[in-house]
Amino acid sequence: MSTTTDSIRSLPREKWLHGKISREQTEELLTPREDGLFLVRESTNYPGDYTLCICFQGKVEHYRIKHKDKKLTIDDEEIFDSLGQLVKHYEQDADGLCTQLIKSRSFFCADDKNENLPESVYNFERWNGVHFYC
């Protein structure tokens, strides 16, 4: 039986695709809160689904990306074959989301400190090494 972690490892390494990180870790990563800054993470409440997290007006909005008949959807109206198609669609048009996807928060190498990220992002004990790759 494959897990979400297995399925996420089989996906191409998209810069916006993060693994199993919590809502709190996500909100810390999406700092500073620029409108349209986003990432996709594994859902912690719905195993097998993903969550699209977007900054808008100083807050982080979390949208569940559901699996439906081997497809992906946020609103049960727009249906996509892949996460890449879903992200590309919302980069072109907000289409019901709080704002259009403008800039992704990328994975990063732990050695490449980004001055815009909080120091706690670099704490391996807290992140359990899951979040970092080069």
C-alpha cells in the first residue's frame, strides 16, 4: 500500500511542493506574507490529500486539494490530472481562490540560508530533516 509520502517522492521536484509539514511550519515558511506567495504541502488532516497555502492580506489561507476519481480538485468544479496543472491554472487565474498564485516558497538547501526566512526554519530537530534537500 503506497502512502502519501511515497506518492510525493514519486512526483517531480517542483519548487512549490513541500512534504509533510504542519500548518504552523507552513505559516512560518510563508514569511514575509506577500500576497500570492504560496506552497503545496501534504494534508495533515486528510491523509492522501494536499493543501494549497496562499498568503493574502497578511494571513495564510489553506485550501484542501482533494483526490476525486484519480483527479485533483479544490472546489469540485475545476478538475486537474496533476498538481502541476492545478498550480499552473491558479497562477493564471485566481478562479475562486483568495488571490492568484504569484510566487512560490521553494524548498531550499539548509546551507543556503535565505535572509527572508525565520531562523527557526533552519532547526533540523524541529523539522526532522524532512523539509531540506539540495
